[in-house]
Amino acid sequence: MEVLVFLLFILVLAIFLGFEIISKVPSLLHTPLMSGSNAISGITVVGAMIAAGLGQGNDLAAMLGGAAVGFAMINVVGGYFVTDRMLNMFKKKDKKG
């Protein structure tokens, strides 16, 4: 029970700290921070693949590892699409005619 309370405290603290840090970031820095977080998410994919590979003897562990790989890849690909869209907002538009 004590471990659960401790983990819940860490979760609430991380949520509060993350919100406070992100809300203070100027809008010009959001794109570079998104790129950095996408790189970190790539590391998550590698960890998920390792977890999926280690669960060969246990079907539940293999399924959870496979789901982790899928969700991590959705996070990475979606993050890159959002970053690309944000970068396109800063490009100069051609006015023809």
C-alpha cells in the first residue's frame, strides 16, 4: 500500500511539474522541443521492442510489449507530423500572379 501511495505521489508531482514547465515555454521554442521529445520517444520504441522480445515465454508479456511498440510508434510518427506542420507555418508563402 505504501508503494502505491508513493507511486501516485510521483505521478501527481510529474503531472504538475510538466504542466508548469510547458506552460512557461515561449511559442518559438515549441518546435525544437517537439523535435527533442520525438527523439526521446524513439528511445521508447527501442525499449518496447526489447520488452516484446524478452516476453517470448509469456504470451501476456509479448502482447503487452507488442502493444507498447505500436503505441510508441504512433507517438513518434504523430509527433513528427505535428512538428512538420509547425515548421511549414514558418515558411514564406509564394505569391504568384
